[in-house]
Amino acid sequence: MPSNKRLVIGQGQISGYLSIFLAVLALLGILCFHYPEKLTTPEFREIYTKDSMEALMLGGIIASFFFAALSVILSKKFKWGWPGFALSALAVILGALSVEGRDVAKSRWHFGLDWMILDLLLMVAIFVPLELFFPKNKNQTKFHEEWRTDLTYFVISHLFIQFFGIVTQKPAIIFFGWIGLDKLHIWVQSLPFVLALFLAFFTTDLFQYWAHRFFHTRVSLWRFHSIHHSTQNMDWLAGSRTHFIDIFFTRAMTFIPLYILGFSSAVFNTYIIFIAIHAVLIHANTRINFGLLKYIFTTPQYHHWHHCEDPKYYGHNFASIFPFIDMIFGTYYLPGKKWPAGTGVHEAAYPKGFVKQSIYPFTKSPFDTDLNMTETSNR
């Protein structure tokens, strides 16, 4: 069982946990190789190659054994190293070093296990070192009391990527599919890449700003969005804690400008990659303030104020990418280098755990909700 104390570099715990993490990903990767029709995502299979995934599997197994050995050397005991050794050995026995990619038949449905593995690997590679070396809250451990809840949200949102993708795109297709947009698409796709990318960022952020603000000003919707605000431990996993009703509505709103304007695949893919990383960054437990960039793009400090638990600061910083959108609509708040004293919802006995939080909005009385209203802080 992980300690609730913050991990210390050089004691063998971090390397031990990394070994376990990589071995588990390797075991999941073996499943993807054996059942690609049901466990991999067609859109991502077009991006990566079977050779690259075979190489990644090999590298993951080698790295897992390496970190397990490093854990033993640093700690001078097998406490954190042996699980990594055992899981890595199991992965090798099950064929991690011999699996080969193959042609994949079409399937009507699939889980996004490959997307979950690759995104989790990338996020850990970026944000675990960032939070270890540049933490904002130096006392916060990676294994706080709700990390399993946030990881559950992360896993489910990735595994059901097909379902979430179809449902969130439907509103844009239904409401705007009948309009002839070919000429508009041609014009947008003829724009210089940088200009088209800014247009994609701005339009999606503008739509999401109002969707986000709407969730804060309607009691019936705040019950769902409060799930996202309930975390008291802001870190790279915290952004994953989002109720599925919240996901449907806010993502659907961002698909409207993307669908109407018809951006090129290069712009669309760049947007998706940027927003995937940036959405994790703004929730991260890092003290880096990014200098002048914090006035151009939203930062952890900026977004942590949006999550502030003190009611007098409610109703600020709804933009996901551009702070100037909040400036335009009077909801901007960034007090120098100051950070909020705490994050979370101003409500006692908020439910803990994925299942309880998923059903909570449907059982909560709309007249008994601590509404995080925009108006409370914009008098």
C-alpha cells in the first residue's frame, strides 16, 4: 500500500512504482496485440505503426526491469522492487517480447485501451517529474486519499472513447449537418496553418467558456459540474474527474465550431494534442507560473483560482485556453503570484468514490446545492 507521505527522490520508492507502472502497461499492451479489433482505436492505429508499438513494448519491459533493480539498489531491500520484477517477468512469460502486430479487421465497437495506455504513459512522463521537482503544494503526495477515484475517471473516459466521441459529436451533426458548408470548409482550410489554429483555439474556447459558465449558474447543472470541483488535491489526474453528463455537454459545445468551420486534419490533430496536454497541465500541482505566457494562455495558477473553495472567489476564470476571453466578459482573476488557500466545493460530506459521485447529482435536491454562482463574485 503506497504511503500517504510525499515521495522522496533517492529512496527507491519512485523507481519501484515506475517499475510496477510500466509492467502493468506492458500487460495491458499484450491484450491490445492479441485483441486489436476490440481493444484498439481505428483513428489511432492510423497514426502509430505495429513496429513502433513492438519497440515501445520492448522498451517498457527493459525499463521496468531497470527501475525495479534501481529500487533495490537505492532502498537496499526488495520492498518496492519485487512487484515490478514479478509483473515484468509475468509480461515476458505471456509474450511481451514476442508479440507482433497484425492486420486488423473492422469492428462495429471497440474500447480505447491503446489510447488509454499511450496517453497515460505520456502524461506520467511529462507531469510526474514536473510535480516532483516543481511542486506547488510540497506536502501533497501522489497517493492522496482520492487518487484512485481520479484514476478511475481517467481509465473510463479513455476506454469508452468511441461512445463519448459519437455522443458528443451528434449535436453538431444533427443541428448543422443539413447546411451546405463545403465552401466555408474550403476557405478555412486555405488559411495559413497558424491562423487556422488560432481560429480553432479561439472558437472552441469561446463556446466552451459559455458552456462552462452555464454549468456554474444553473443549479441543476452545477450538481454535475461540482463533481469536477470536488477535488481538494489538485494534480495532473484531477482534470479527469468529470461527470459523464458534464463531458457530453461541454465536449459537444466544442465540436460545434470544429464541425461548422471544417478545419484541416493537421489543425484538428494539433488542437486535440494541445488540449489533451494543456487540460492536464492547468490542474497540475506545479508552482511554475510561466512568466508572460500566463497572460496569453491559462496556467495552473489561473485555473486553481477557478477551483478555489472560498465562495467569495467563485465565478472566475472559465476560459480553458485564453485568459483574454475572461477579460472580455469580466470574469478574469489573477492576483499576482498569489495562489488560493485551498480547492474543492464549499460543502460538507461530499461523496467520495467514482460510483457515489456518478449517482450523486441524480439524488441531490436542487434546493440543497452549494451553487458556485458567477454572480456571487461579480457584484
